[in-house]
Amino acid sequence: MLQHIAHRLFISIPVLIGVLFIGFMLMQVVPTDPATVLAGPTASAADVAAIRESMGLNEPVIVQFGIYLTRVLQGDLGRSLISNTEVVNELASTIGPTVELMIASLIWAVPLGIGFGTLAAVHRGKISDRIIMAVSVGGVSMPIFWFGLMLIQYVGFHWQLLPFQGRAGPLWTLDGLRHVALPAMTLGGIFIGPVARMTRTSLLEVLGSDFVRTARAKGVSETRVVLSHALRNSLIPVVTLIGLQIGFLLGGAVVTETMFAWPGVGRLAVGAITSADYALSQGAILVLALSFIIVNLIVDLLYAVLDPRVRAG
């Protein structure tokens, strides 16, 4: 198992370098010149040229990327052009809120999706199954920004039930829970449909297996057959989907954090890109890429928990 984890970490290195390179190249097409931003509106052309020289922007792009990669390996992500603070410190203050938002989204959406999928599989072909699948398809098709705007318009603004701007504190405080509720509903709402559909498909396949028929023949109750025997054996494809969908959530967090003024990495990345803050935007891309790699590693570990054959391998 440890060898498998080490192998996964090893093959993640070129993936991370590739993501950094793509993000670095995308920043090159941003029309704003970071040297001009740093110099200010009153700087002369000579001042801007001197800043470009000091920042290494006159070097070929591949050389610039090599210099940047060397600094990253040394733990130096540079300084923000806008705030003139260390990028590491900027990111450290935003990772916590983003993790909180992810946890708040998953902690209700995953159990609900699995529960709906299980209910649909047990009542296959009945009206409850059809309603759940129809709602799931609608959830998959629903744009995240539209759902968030509807929550802001009605729950936040019209009915004034929950706040919809900013973060008031950590999750374990009442104000923190109230402020994270709408962003978490926005992110988690688009997560339920895919999980429910995958759970239903996988559970229906397992319910037709020989060991399930044997358990029923021994007189085991249907609830125990479904929950103790069938559901656990059907969760591996569901866990795979959840891992992939969390990667999608990281992208959705950029939109959600911007809509709800949530002080996370996604909102920080948007602000950094629009202001041509190269160092800060590349640092945010690095954090998002690392998050996706860590999530996939956790999914691999969950495989071993759910399937003993993976541990034996």
C-alpha cells in the first residue's frame, strides 16, 4: 500500500509541473504588463524598462519559467505586486476559508446524494425513482452561477433569511455557519445529482450479485442487505466520481467565492489575474493544483478502506 502511495506521488510530480507551465503560459497572454502595474501610472518608459529588466521579463519565456520553477522548489513564491506582501502569506490567509467552504459543501451534499441514489435503486422503476432521477438530471444541467444568483436573490435579499456577503468566522461559530450556508448550498447543490445517479447505477449492479441473493436466502432483512452488504460494495465508483467532482468544485469555488465575496483562494486568484499580479495568480494556481492531487491521493486511500483486494495488492 505504501508503495502504491509513493508511486502515485511520484507520477503526480510531472502533472504538477505541467499545470504550473500551462498556468505560467496563460499569464503571458494577459494584456496587462506587470512591470507597468508595479511602476505605477506616473512612471516613465525608462522606469518601466528597468523594472522589466529586474523582474526578468525580457528573458525568453522558457527561461522565465525555469527561474520561477527554481524559486518554487525553494519555497519562494515571490511577492504580490498589488499588496507588496509575500505570496505565501496571502495564500495562507485564504486556504482556510476555501477548505471550510469545501467541507461545508461536501458534508451535506455527499450523504444526500448517496441517500437519494440508494432510495432510487431500492425503488427502481417507481415514481420516487423517476422523481429523483429527474431532479438529478436537472441538477447536473444547472449552471452554478444561476443557482447561486437565485439563492442570493430570494434567500438572501428578498426573504433575508441568511447573509450572502463575506465570511464572519470559522465553521464552529453560529455567525460562521450562517455566512457559509448559501455558498455551501450553491456548491453542494450541483454535487448531489451526479452522486445520486452514480450511486443508483452502481447499487443496482451490486444488488443483482450472487452474494446479495445468498444473503436474502439466509433471511437477512432487506435493510441490512442494502446498507451492510450492497451499499459498501457499490461505493468504489461513487468515491471515484466524488474525487473527480471535487476537482470540479475547486473550479466552481472560483465562481462561488467571487459571487459571495468569500475570502478564499478562488476569489484571490480572480483578483490576481485581473490585476496582472503574476506571482499571486501563479501561487493560487499552484495551490489549486496541489489540492486536486491531494484529493486524488485520498480517493486512492479510500479504495483500500472499501475494498480489501486493493490493500492486498
